[in-house]
Amino acid sequence: MYSEKVMDHFQHPRNVGEIENASGVGTVGNAKCGDIMRMFLDIDENGIIQDVKFKTFGCGAAVATSSMATELVKGKSIQEALQVTNKAVMEALDGLPPVKVHCSLLAEEAIHAALWDYAQKNGIEIEGLSKPKSDISEGEEEEDY
Ligand code: FES
């Protein structure tokens, strides 16, 4: 039921971990299942995402979609990263079973939450970005889960 790419990213997820002193950190929760995703972005002075890492308490589909999402945003500009929707991630993975589509939202929203954090820290506005509803980062930045 899962594509080979999904299985590959689930079994060998890319960019798992965290970034110390990240430019932006976003933590989001999936209201449907209660799973959690945290994304770390390292953004240089030109607005290019130099590095990205993620940690999750999520299902296999959440791991695979986040892994693919990190690959898609690495080396990209902020605006390009905003184009990495859950749909784009699913297409890159050759699809997900319908019951697992909601899992792919975690990755997209975690990227948005991390970009939101970056914008807040730097006092800037990122065109087309609003605070994700699933953002649960407030007041728990340093906390490990
Ligand atoms: Fe929770 Fe997939 S079941 S993210």
C-alpha cells in the first residue's frame, strides 16, 4: 500500500536530528492523531536554507513525508520553501494512501512554523506566510520531547 519511495524514506529518513541555535524552529501537532513534528531551519543572510533537520513523534507516513520535505527545502530560498506543500511532498513520494494524507500536513506546517519563528526572531514579514494553526511551539522552545 506504500510506494517504494515512502518505504525508503520511512526506513532511512533523511535529516533526522536537531540544529543548535537554529534560525527558526517550528513545532506542530496533528489534531487528528495527536502526533508531533518539530522542524529546525538554518537560514543564511541571503535567505537560503542551508540546513534542515526534523524530529517527530509521528507515524511512518509522517516520517517519510517530513524526510522528503527536508530534502525538498534544503538549499532553497524561503519563497521556494513555501511552495513545498504537502501535495508536492506526496507527489515526490509517488503518493500516499488516502487515510494517511493528513500525516503529510505535519511536514508542511512544521516548515511554515519554523519560517514563522525565523520571521518573528528577525522582525520581518514573509510574504504569503501566516502562523500555522497547528503551531504549538509557544513557550516550549527549549523543551525536549
Ligand atoms: Fe499521526 Fe500519521 S497518524 S501523523
